[in-house]
Amino acid sequence: MLDQLTLGRCNMADEWILEVLDDLRAFALANGLSHLAQELGRTKEIARQDLGGVEPAQRPTDDVVTSLDSHRRKTL
């Protein structure tokens, strides 16, 4: 039954991860971690895309993701 229910294109069985990200973001906001809260908001959108909210043609390619990850590691 859960497999047939969707939120947008996100399967309800996968919705738990979005709820966890919401909880983490709420914690960050409540504890003055505004940058973390902002990043968790972005992370939730990425998770929604990866879970099926965006058509594959609109998702970044693995090469783009790898390049971004590499750039982030260099700036840390």
C-alpha cells in the first residue's frame, strides 16, 4: 500500500528522511545554528530530488556532483 502512495513524486516510504531533516533543521534553528539550518534546508531539497521529485534529466550528473564535492573538500 505504501508503495502506491506518493507525495509529489517522493514515495511515502521515503518520506521519513525528509522528516528527519526537518527535525534536525528545527533543532539547529532552536539552538542558534542558522548556517546549519540553512544547509539542512538545501539538503532536504536535494533529498527530495534524489527521492524522485525531479526528473532525471534535471538532476546534476555524477560528474557535476563529484566536482562540487571535490571543490568543497578543498575549501574546508
